[in-house]
Amino acid sequence: MSPTWRRGTPTAAEAVHPSFNPLNTWAAKEEGHLEGRPVRESASEYSEIALPNDSNVFGYLLGGRVMHLVDLAAALAAMRHARCPVVTASVDYMNFLEPVHIGNLVILKSSVNRVFRTSMEIGVKVFVEDLMTGERKHTSSAYLTFVTIGPEGNRIAVPPAIPETEDEKRRYEEAGRRRTYRLELRNRAKR
């Protein structure tokens, strides 16, 4: 299937969704019409049962598998907000508060904390639910930065995120402080 907007090999976005047409997606962005979107519109939830093939020798879900799920959950919120392809640019840190036992349900909740022109910070909280008792615990959290990618492979502007609730406003302000810190670290690493 040859795209109508250009000739050649389909992009990854076209391979996933053949009717994808970046000219429609990015036209408003290129013209500078970036209407903000409420955080609630892109908030996402992803869940999966912890299976034995992803366990360590202690019978817990591998930390690397949790990190993979966090990246997927964050990408969901980022793409729902930007409505175009995104890539993971960084992960600030990740902490593990509780182990995830095999057979438990892993629930990941993600949302856009703040947008910075071509990048956005996504917050992800991971919960584990014991399916036999219904007990739910917060197991880990992470902050990831995603960048939107245009049809030529370049960064493109992201619509602003509009925080509405007190919690969203708090996360918005905190994301600004984290970004300042991230940029300082990046500048130090370049020296």
C-alpha cells in the first residue's frame, strides 16, 4: 500500500496503522495552531497478569519487565495527548516499593504531567492487585520524557497540557522543577 502523501517505504506509524497520514496530523502543528488538551483526555490505564515466564528466582516479576510495562503505559498517554508518533527520550528514575508476585495483576496508570514545546513529561504509577483478596498496593513510580516525531524524523511541537484538578496542577508545577534539574544534568554531562 503506497501512502497518498509520499512515495517509498511506509513508516513505522503507517505499518501499524495504514491509514495514518501525517499531513493531516501535523498540518495544524506546522501552522502554529496548537490547541491545549486537558490532562484527563490522555490519562491511560494498562493492566497485565504477572506470568511465570517473567519471574526472577524468588517468584517475583522481573524489574526489567516492570520497566518495560512502564514505558508502554507512558507511551499510551503520550500518544493519546500528541496524536502522533512519540519516542522515549529519558527516564528520570524508577523506584520499587513492593514486589510483584507471579499471578498478581499489574495495573499501570499514566498521564501527561506537562508539555515543553516538543517534549512532555509522563508520570506512571504502578499498582499490584492480589486477585484472590482484592488487596491493592502501590509498587513503583516513574517519570519519563517523550518527544514527538514528525514525518521527516524531526521533533515537532506538542499541544499544551491543561491541568484542571489540584493534583494535576501540583504535578504540572513539579514537572517544571524536574525538567530544570534534568537539563542541568544534561549540560554537566556534555562538559
